[in-house]
Amino acid sequence: MECRLGCGACCIAPSISSAIPGMPNGKPAGMRCIQLNDDNLCKLFGRPERPKVCHQFKPCAFVCGTTNAQALANLTELEKMT
């Protein structure tokens, strides 16, 4: 599955414990990553500064669903479960 450009759910819903440029302590669940631009695209995509956890996340139908709203809801629920 290819990532839906402009979704940004994986950069909002989950908590990230590793450092992100501009967010040295990571980010809490539900907060937009500072590296997510106004079009919901990662400003660090393809760059070495991008956190390993972000690079390793791969979109899949179970998590991403068929819409951006469904992806956000699914990732929010998974975050609550962990």
C-alpha cells in the first residue's frame, strides 16, 4: 500500500518517544509533529534527520483504512491500546 499524501495521521495520533528535530523529547499522542507542514507532508521525509521510528512505519490497509479520517481514528485507537 502507498501512503496517502496529505494524510498526516501517523504524524499526529501516535506518541513518539525518540527525539525529532524541533521536538527533542519526542511528541505526545494527539499532537501534530512540528515537522508536519500545512499540507500534512513531512518536512524530513527522505532526510537522515527523520527519526528511525518514522522511517520504519509502513502504511497498511488495516491501519490506514480508506480515508484520512479513518487512519486518524485507527491510529488513535491503537495508541490508546498500547
